[in-house]
Amino acid sequence: MTNKNGQRMNLKLFRVEKGLTQSEMAAAIGCARPTYSLIEEGARGGRFGFWNSIQQTFDVPSEEMFELMKCGKE
């Protein structure tokens, strides 16, 4: 799921499904909230460590990580 702004909607939905705010999600994976926000918005790509932290913290299967990382536009 994407929108015109290129947000990572799957990442946002994942966070919301976990019942977390951006601040809580950032704290859980060990990054700053502004950094997390920019990555969720699609304004930043996110380094390997960011994505690895999400995968490890939430036990996300590798095949699902690609969907979380997608940043698209309609």
C-alpha cells in the first residue's frame, strides 16, 4: 500500500498494528524519532542497521521485510 507522497505505508501499518507511536517504535529499535519519521515518510532510505533492528526486534520473516521497505508512489 502506497500513496502519492511515496510513504512507506506498509511500515506505518506495521507500526500501527503493533499499537506503537512513532516515538515508541523508534525507542524499540534504537533510533531517534525524527529519523524513524523520515524513513516512514519515505524521505530517507534507512540504513541496514535500521531494517535489521526492525527484523530482529519484531521477529519479521525476511520475505516480509521487503514489503516493509517498499516506498512507492501511485
